[in-house]
Amino acid sequence: MIEAVDDVVLFEVVDQHIGLVTLNRPAKRNAINGAVARMIDEIVKRTEADPDIWAVVITSAEGPTFCAGADLAEVAAGRGHELSTPDGGFAGFVESRRVKPWIAAVKGSALGGGLEISLACDMRVVADTTVLGLPEVKRGLIAGAGGIYRLPLQLPRAIALEMIATGEPMEAARAAAFGLVNRVVAVDEVVDSALDLARAICVNSPVSVRESLKVARAAADVPEQESIVATREGFERLSQTEDYAEGPRAFVEKRAPRWTGR
């Protein structure tokens, strides 16, 4: 069942454990306004708190643009401050604290804020016609929603700096060659491919996934010794869970594990 969240965002639960979020402003190229930001902020908090949601896919309504970034009409009307939330930052998302994996399913172009939303996700599935870029410098701006510091973490430094300084976009195939995206598929296969990736995650213990991602996400920003300590702490927390006992038991009994997320 698809739940309309103020109509500008749709939310659906797929296969019991996967949240599917759809930006739903096709006439505005799915640009972010205050209502979208508030709703995404709410969905992030709801899915984080829901023990039955183990992974989330974010996509957009049909059209040539995944997300056009900020709705400039809102900015011009003096409502630019509404495009961010205190906990989530721009779009209620790019600065939000999330322990569960998020996958961006990008069917159209992802430029500016659209790319920044996808960069804030853990993984990206894009259409073979998708282009990705940060054109802000062409307009006398900077990619202030995380693009200028997340892109160099995802691409070779020289390539990231070229994209940031020129504002020129990158095609999907080249993005895949550099490891910026996980999968490149036909446009009508993007959401299904992202859901398949989420399903591949959800066959595993959700506790193990969360603890593993916690260390992996921070690895580039901290010394190795801190990662060692964080890994040990994560293992200690994991060892106190039902899933920790279930995995080896299922292996010995030659059956699929029955994860509880606890």
C-alpha cells in the first residue's frame, strides 16, 4: 500500500522490510520545497524508529529529473529557510543521522541538490541516461548541501575537483567506472534494481548491517586505531543480540536464518 505523505512525497513498505520513498512533484522537477523537506525529515525518523524497516530506497516520480534541488520559486518568495530542517539539513535529509542503509534510485538527471541527496545515501542505482553534477559554480554558488565534501570522498581527488570547479556533469557510465554509482540500468529498471539491492541487504542480519555500516561510514574520517576500537565496540553490541545467536544456529541446522533485528 502506498501512503501519500502530504502528496508531495509517497511512502510504501515493500517486502515487509524495505521503505520506498518517492519524491512526487514532477511538474516542479521534484524540487525541494518546505513540505518535501518536512516530510522527508519525518520519514527518516519514522523508518529509523521502526524495527521492521531494514533498508530504504529513495526515488522520484516520472520525469527527466530525479530532483532539481532547491525550489527557486520558494527561495525567491523568501521561504528558502523552509527547505532545510533542524535535524536533517537540506531536504530534511543530507545531514540526518541514519543507521539504516539508504539507496538512491536515480531515474533522471541528478544535478546540484539532486546529486547531494544521492551522495547522502549509502548506495546509488542510476539510469543509463542519467547525468550527475554540481553546477553551482556556474551560478555563483557552492554545493552547500554536502556536495563539495562528499564528492571527493567518492571519486578520485582530481576528478572530483574538476567536477566541482567546472560545474560540468558526468555521464552514468563514467560515474560507474569511477565507483560513484553501484549499478547502471535501463531507466525503467532503476527502481526494481534498487529494490533488488535492498533485498540483497535484507537477507542479512539487520543488526549486523547497521553495526558494520557504522564503522565503514566513518572509516575515511578517523585514524585506523579509532576504527579498530569502533569495530570491537560494534561486535560487543552485536554479541548481545538474538541475531548473533541465530546466524551460527541456522548454519549448523542447514536452514535460512530467521532474523529479528534484535
